[in-house]
Amino acid sequence: MSHEYIPEIATDRDGNEHEVQGWQGDFYGGKLGFWLFMFTEVLMFGAMFMVLSYYNTLHPQDFLDASASLNRVLGGTNTVILLVSALTMGLGLLKMRTGDVKGAKLMIWATILLATAFLVIKGFEWSAEYHHGIFLMHDQLLAESPLPFGQKLFFGMYFTMTGLHGFHILIGIGLMIWLLKRINAGKVSQDHHILYWNIALYWDIVHLIWVFVFPYYYMIGAGGVTGGH
Amino acid sequence: MSKSYFDETHCAIGHPKSTFMQWMLTIDHKRIGLMYAAVMFTFFFVAVATAFVMRLELFAPGAQFIDGDTFNQAFTLHGVIMIFLFIIPGVPAVLGNIVMPLMIGAKDVSFPRLNWFTFWLYILGALVALASLFTDAGFADTGWTFYAPYSLNTGTNVIFTLVAAFILGMASILTGLNFLVTIHRLRAPGMTFWKMPLFVWGIYATAWIQLLATPVVGITLILAIMEKYFGIGIFDPAKGGDPVLFEHLFWIYSHPAVYLMILPAFGIMSEIIPTFSRRTIFGYRSIALSSASIAGVGYLVWGHHLYTSGMADTAKVIFSFLTFFVAIPTGVKFYDWVATMYKGKIILSTPMLWALGTIITFTIGGLTGVTIAMIGVDIHLQDTYYTVAHFHYAMLGGVVFLFFAGLHYWFPLVTGKMYNEKQAKIAFYLQFVGFNLLWFPMFIAGYYGMPRRYFDYLPEFQIYHQFSFFGAVIFITGLTYMFVVFFKGWTKGKPSGTNPWNATTLEWHMPSSPPPLENHSKVPYVDFEPYEYHHGEPVVKFDYETMKRID
Amino acid sequence: MDTNTIDYKKERAGYYKILVGLLLLTAVTFIQPHLFMTHSTFLAQMLIAVVKAWLILMFYMHLKGEKLIIWMTGFSLFIVFTFFAIVIGVDVQKFQFQDESYITKSSTKAHTTDAVHSEPASHSAH
């Protein structure tokens, strides 16, 4: 924050001095605030998972059938991509904290690249599904199609949740570009890296959500071929 | 005279010269709180006017001067404004913003710019909500609960309202987040959680609800939008969805939301009672912990809205028991307040009158709530005027009465002026009488079967509606008069001095009145309890220049 | 946070170790349906996900040692689980209108004819 701040001292009755925490330059406060924000993300996706498992309970077999028809190769590739991008993001933060600004910027670019790759693969996946007649407001998901309710709900939630997750990725890319600008402007540095820290946290929560989205959509029906569930 | 926060401010962007822009861009928590108050009470009066139109329509059976569809839109507008624009942001955004940082000896909230942003997010949400009033399709007619599947099929503009509720929810989340970090990080040295004023406890518990419950309704509204525009069928049984799930998700937020409204209001009560009884509060820890446990248990009782919706019987029984359980910490609070007054030197100033009035009205509201928490009774009383009267006794007679109490209590702090006590008391009595006359007949009408949200009724209910109407007239007269008294107080009132009530908490230990821009001249070291009185006099005294204790 | 005393090499090694762990778990995700717990794929998958999430939280998100934030995280997760326990575990598990409800009846009718994979006869309740 741009306001200059000199920590104040409060003195108790015995004359002991206590440093006052101001709102300016409060690293821990910034971190705490961002964690609290992430809880709201957890609650949001938690509620969506609740909707998902609600209908899973009502239509167990439909969910397995629908899950079995998703493309596990593309989904798996995306999982690995996000995994690696979490590493590059973390390493970048580490570099920033040790003063290697150039290395940090390189790592952010790598993360942006991986995030874009994720979105591109997601795009291929969605368009393939579209050609199979499975997409929002399209063919098999229309109200009059004979696809069972359970499958329709599964795919509907699939597009909603992966779409919302993709939207988070998009925001993440935007945040990283903004972060690069702030680094170039000298506003984020080794001693003042709360912004970087929080964007790294954001990227981790995006990854974390995928850690649950992936198995619930792609994997629960994977055993369907052999008959188990 | 020293400069107050009315004379100078910090801004989010640059240093504008014009006073207007300084207000628009201010990051000072006191100014932001005042702006919230101005906007919120404007909406409050719009919603009161809508309610009065409905009362007029209900004066006699049959259609008077609005038709059924307009009536549906009227109660939706009333509900949406009162809930989303007034009472949910209500006490935290106005009094929490203004008073909470002062109470913990902070210079501002933890993220002042975020606070500024939040205010404008709130304004955006309000504009979106009201925008649909001026579209062809018209305002939503679903009631503020947006129950599926009707909300997904109606021709009116529900989506505007849903989006607005989502934005307002975001604003609410960010306020809560800001306050949580502020309370964790910016308390003055020495102030442990057990030395915080109880209003701060109330705000703290509230902030957790804002943070962890609001996202659920946010995502519910997004799902409803996905359903309406992408045809997924999440809540519409025609497409395979379950409307009960919508009710679950909606009330997972909206029931904790009533505790979100009442907890900071209880905090106000806990400030006023010891101050005007000139006694240390009885059972400080039990009040603080009961706030926390109301917030905690409040998460788990939403199902009592679904008794007649087709929820599983086991779930009904569990929810019924959990709902009874909330009454316990609430009861603890009330006993503590009454015990504080026992043998106290009670001073019947206006804030105290409001607090005492609330003890009566909220007890009625709370206990009638326990009756409808019983499954069997609720099946009879669900969606009747009994329920309407219950939640208006709890919300208007609890939250809003205490909000008014807080306004009277902190008015001299915020403005540096004193209103006319005698006139303010007249306003209280008018409202108290009008309020009871307005809502009490509804308990009886509801018990005899008058359903809510109907714009017509059988002739046998006419007498109750007419009592209510006259109550409404008296209530609105008192309400208007109260704001006139406030206005006169602010423009022509006598300077109040920094501590007109002989209160003990930190917000009354300002170097000047109204407070300067950066609050206390120095941050004090807090080694005392919040409400220390000895023989009716505050124990702790400060030198306001150095903020050192001189008692 | 003390930024000056960072053992760069040690921390970097830590990042890579966790990466390897996460990659291994992802691999396990893929072979699990054919390898173990084949009759409760759902449970197995969720368990793996929880382990992965724990690794990310503790090491990538630096939650280790953050007492206050761990408590808050625990509280938030507890709230989510309670919602699940009540809505899924208590309410919809005991769905009382399985036979007469439109939303459940039509699906049981439809999926036997329309399912992508043949349904083994031994299928019992989930």
C-alpha cells in the first residue's frame, strides 16, 4: 500500500513497549485474508459436489455409465499438466523469495503456458463431446432426448463444474499476467511478495479443486468395463 | 477545533479536491459506514412503502387497487430489499464498519481499499436488483426465496434478481473476510479475545457466517441461472431435478443468514445494557461463547424450512431437535442481560428503551419460533401469518429494533451531536405500540389459517388485517418521526462531547468528537475488561493525548 | 514470514519430492480400477484425492506449522462435511418416493435399455 507507515508503539502501565500491528504491510494479514477467500471457493465447489452426489445417490448406475464415456486420456493429461504447473508456480515463488526475479518471471511464463495448454485440451475434449451429441442445449442433453435423467444431470454438472473450473484457470492466467506487470513495475519484490504468494495460493486451490473434479467425473466409472463400481 | 473525519480522508485513488469525490473514493471505515447507512435506509423506506401498499390492499377482502400479480411482485420486492439490501448487510456494514475498528483500537479495517470496493459492489448489486423494475417483464414475482421450479418458469425477470443476490452475496463475503482479518490482526496490544467488547464478538461470529454460508447460495443462484439458460434440469422436476435440493441449498445459506442478522444486533444489546445499568456485564464469557455457538449450531438447522417439502422423516426429526437447541444459547444471553440489570443503576435513555423493548418483542419472536420448530405444529402453521408474525417479531422486533438502539447509542459518536432525547423517546413509544398492533393480530389470524402471500382473504380475517393496518400507520409515523429527530439532531443538536453515556469501551475514548481521521491519537495498551464499572462510574480513564491510563 | 533465511536448494528439493509423490498418486488413480478395491472405485478414488489434497495443502500451500489457518481450514471443511452428512447421508439416502417419483422412476426404466455398458446381473444397491 502506498501510505507510508511507521509501526506505532503502545506502552502499558509498567512501561513495557508493545509494537502495534497496522493494516499497512501486514504480510500475515494478507495471507490470512486470502485463505479466508479460498474457504469461500471450497464452500462453492463443495455445494456443487453436493448437488452432484445428491443425484449420484438417486441415479447410481446412470452416473457410472456417463462417467465411463468420458475421455480419460485427455482428462489425465490435463491432470498432469496442472500438477506440473503447480510446481512451476511454487518454484517461481521460491525464486522470488530468494531474490531471483528473472527466474521467477520465467516460471510464471511457464505456468501461463501450461494453463493455456490445459484450456486448449479442455477445448478439444468439449468439442469432441459436442460431436458425440453431448453438450449443453444440444442433441442428447435436450429435454426431449431419451437419455436417462441421471446421465443428463451428470453431463450437465460436468459442463457446469469443469466450465467454472476453466473460468478459474482463465482468471488465474489474467492474475499471472497482472503479476508480471507488477513485478516489472517493481511493486513485487523479494521483500514484498504478498501478491505473488497469494496468486500462488490461488493457483494451488485451482489445482486442488481439479484433484477432486477429476476422479469424480472421469474415474468413478472407469471400472465399469469390468463390472465393478 | 481539531479536524474530524468529516474534514479530511484517505482515498482509494489519488487525492481528489472535490468533497463529493472524496466521499466517493474514501477508504475511511467511518465514512464508508455512513454511506452504507444512507443507501441502506433509502432502500429501507422503499421496502416499507411497498409493505404499506400491501397492507392497504389487504384492508378489505377482494381486490382494492392492485391486482394479484402486482401483489406478488410487491412482496418479492419487499423481501428482496429488506433481506438482501437492508438487513443482511445492515448492522455489520453500518455499525460494524464504523464502530468495530474503534472498539479494538485499530486505525482502520485490515483492507481499507477492499472495503471501498465492497461498498461499490453493494451499490452495483442494488442497481441490478432494481433494474428489473424498469424492464418489460417486470420485477420477479417468486418471493425472496426464489423457490424452484416456479422461479425457473415464471415470465418475470428473476435472473436480474438472482444475479443481484449473487453480487450482494459477494459484497457480504468480502465484508466478513475483511472483518475477520481485522479482528485477528488489528486488536490493540493486550486485547485478547476475552477482552474484546461483545459487539466485536458478535461481528466476529457473524463474519464467519458471511464467509462460509454465503458461497452456498451464490452457487445455488448460479446453478439456477445455468438451469434457466442452459437447460440442465438441476432443480426442475420436469427435467429430472429435485426442487427439494434447491430448498436445501437455499436454506443452507438463508437460515444461517438470520443468525448473521441477529448476532451483531445482540452485540449491540450487550453494549447498551451494561452501559445504562452502570454495571459490569453478567457472564461475559457465556455471552461471547453463546454468540459463537449460535453461529455454529445455526449452520445445522436449515431443514426446519423443509418440513412440508418432502424431506426424509429422519432428517425432519434431527432438524427439529437441532432447532430447539439454538434456543439455549439465545436464552443464556437473555438471562445474562437481565442479570446485568439486576441491582444496576438503570438509566432510561433512548438506546436503553430500545434495548428493553427488544427484550419483550424478541422474546415473543423467539418463543413463537420454538413452537413452529416442532414438526407437528409446523405442518399446521407452515406458510401462515403465524410464521410471518414470528419472523417479523424476530427480525423487525429483534434485529431492526436493536439496529435503531445502536443508531441512538452511537449517534453522538458518529456525528458529535446529540439528538433530542424527549422526542426520540416519543418516536420509540410510537413504534413500539405500532409494531405490536401491527404484528400481534397476525399470530391469531395465522393460527386460524390465514395463509401468507395471499392478496385476498375470507371475510372472517378482516378484523385482524384492519388492526394490522392501524398498527402499520402508527409504526410508520413513529419511524418517520425518528428519522426527523435524527436529522434535527445532526443539524441543530448540541455537541455531545466524546463520552456522553459514560461508557467504557474504547470507541468512547476519542481525542475529539467526532473522531479524527485516524481514530485514537495513540493506540492504547488494553489490560482491562471491556465493561468495568465501580459504584456506577467507569473504572478505566485515559489521557486522550497519550492514551495512557490515568485511573 | 522470514524471507531472508531460505535454504533454496532444500526447498526446491521439497517441491520436486512432492511432485513425484503427486505423479505417482495420479498413476495409481489410473490403475486402481483394475488393481484394488475394484468394487468401490468411488471410495478408492476419493481416498487418493484426499491424500493428494493433503500433500498440496501442507507443502505447496505451506500450511505446515500455520496453527490458526489449519484450525480455520478444519472448521470450513467440517462445515462442508456436515452439509454432506445431512443432505446426502440423512435426507436423500432415505429418499421416500423412490417408486412413485417421476424423477427416479423414469430413469430406472430408461437406463436398462439405453446404457452404454451392459449391466451385470449381480448389481446390487450402491
